[in-house]
Amino acid sequence: MSRPLVVSIPHTLGREAALRRIRDGIGQIRARYAGQMSVLDENWTGDRLDFRIMALRQTVSGSIEVAETVVTVSVVLPLFLSVLAEKAKALIQKSGQLMLEKK
């Protein structure tokens, strides 16, 4: 098992607004990538989501923690997918920023 890939995404929305946007955004991501991944487990506890997905026949686990000024995404990639870590990090960063930008 590899080290977790951790992405911190700062925001100025406050915890509640950020949490709403993350919840809505996850649904959009799930729909957009339905052909490439499937959700095995998704559990919200307060402001934290723990998840497991299947991507490219590999199980990926992680969490999303929503705080007052930052959202932290932590993903554990199996060895097979760890070669995609930098691309995954960039995708998480970009998607998170789009979800959390002021509108």
C-alpha cells in the first residue's frame, strides 16, 4: 500500500457552504465518471466523508474533511495506480477549486 495522496484546497465559504458544495459536487463527479469508476462505500460522519471506489479494477479508498477554511482530500492509491498520483492530485485540486470558488 502506498502513502496517502493529500490535497488541501483553501476556501472562503465557511464550513456549511463548503460542505453543501462538496456534497453536490460529488454527485456530479460520480455521474461524469460513471464509466470509469463505481462507488463501493460512501459514509458521511459530520463534516467527513470516508469512501471506497473501484477504478480500473483497483480499490481506492480515502476521505474528504471539510473545515471552515480548507477542504482536505486524502486518497490511498494501490501500487498499480500510484503511477497516476500526480495526475490524480491535479484533477482533485482543479475539481475542488471549481466546486469551492465564490460565485
